[in-house]
Amino acid sequence: MSLFDWFADRRKLNSMGQKPQEREIAEGLWTKCESCGVLTYTKDLRANQMVCPECEHHIRIFSEERIQQLIDRDTWQPLDEHLRPTDPLGFRDRKAYRDRISDYQSKTQLNDAVQTGLGQIDGCPVALGVMDFRFMGGSMGSVVGEKLARLVERGTQERRPVVIVCASGGARMQEGMLSLMQMAKISGALQRHRAARLLYVPVLTHPTTGGVTASFAMLGDIILAEPKATIGFAGRRVIEQTLRQKLPENFQSAEDLLTHGFVDAIVPRPQLKNTLAQLVRLHSTPPESLGGHLSHVQTSEIDFPSTVTNP
């Protein structure tokens, strides 16, 4: 043993000549922000809806937590929980698609990458769909498309506003053309919903890409996004190689899309429920009660966060 090692060992001993016991910190008690690196007491972080109090980074959350944040207690009614994906193409890459589905179902306790249901947001009845990125990157297969289409149709039938929280890498390649067909199916249901003069609000979270962006994520009457969410169709590297030029640093960010008019508002997560409730209430107000000043009410009555600007 070298002299330096001997001194290092001596420093580790307490006054009794024994090595002090290290304090064990319970797993999950603290959470490190992936953006700024600050440690936050997990209980406080959850109270702030998983938004870092230091840098306001929105830590990714999943469907169960999102439903708890948005839907009033004891009002959630899940829909179509029995629907499960199959393997119509007998697809196999590094693993059989059937086995991959089974693995994700075991890990997430979900049948597929979306939860749908009916509930209330601050007392306002809505039809809500929440995509879950844990399940194959929130990819849109036949079950995701069917559940969302049925959700929209149920909302139209019961004259409820529809809210879909998007988080997806796009269409699910393991189902080929069947996954791409879901884009048209959901879009058709949304068009019938709009024809009935009913509200549809997509909420774009990190990330929202591919076929989801190319269909229902961008078909909202009012499109909301979380701060700094990545929103786009093709990947950044693919676009740079195609255009043969460097893209801006904030390309495909929620802030960039807001500047260019693709997103109507950026809403921090702690304010999302209140913003959705105000939008639903405004939309359900009979036009005659507005006294012919609808455009004025739309811009002044909604208490948008300070991050929102009018494009």
C-alpha cells in the first residue's frame, strides 16, 4: 500500500477507529433534473406536476399521471380497454412483433400506446385521449387509431369537446400500411366532429412527430403545446441531409412553431388544466350571450400564461 493510500484510508475512519456507516437514501426520494442537474425532492416535484422548479424543464410523464393531472377526481370513465393489438403481418425485426407487444404490455401494464375515456376538467365534460410514450415510443398502430377514432365518435355522439394529449414517434412500422390508414380514419372522425360544431383541442408534448403530426395532432380548432416540446414530421438529420443546409437550433421546437403560426399557444403544464377548462367553457357559451363580440371574448377572456403570444 502506498503512503497516499494509507492516508486516504485513515481519513475514512471516525474517532473510534472505525469506518463510519454511510447514510442510505431511499430510492426515488430525490429526482435529478435532466436539463439543469438540480436535485429536487420528488414529492415537491410531483406537486409541481413534474416541472423543475429551477429551470422549468418539463420532465416527461405518462398516461396515468397525465389523466390524474387533468381529470377531476372520481370522474374518469375508461373506454375500450379490451382492445389489444395483434400481429397481422407476422412482422419480425430483431424480435417478433408479437413478442415485442407482450414485453411492452408487461412493462407498462397497458394494452397499447393510448388511454381513452370520458371525464370532467374542472367540471366540464370532455372526451380525453392520452398517448403513452413508454409503449413502443407512443407509435400509432391499429389499436391506437381505433381507440382514438372511437373516442372522437363518442365525443360527437354525446356532444363533448375532445382533447388528445399527443406524445408519439409516429406510425408503427410493424403494422405497415395498416398503421398509415389510422391517419385517415381519425381525421375522418374529427371532420365529422367539426361538422357538428364541436371543439377539438390537441395538446402537443415532447415528442410529437411522424404520422401523428401529419394527421390529428395538427387538426385542432386550437392547438396547444408544452414548452420546448419537439414537434415535427421527419427527423432533423433527415431534413438537413435532404436540404443540404444547417437548421436553426430551435428548429421543430414548440416555440419555433408558435412563431410560424403552427401552434396557437404554449401552455406550461401546471396551467394546462385551467386553460383547457376556460377553452371548453368559452366554446360551450351560446353565441347570442356574447352580444356579438365573439372575437373580442376569444382574445380577452382566456387567461393564457405569459409565455403565450398572438402569432
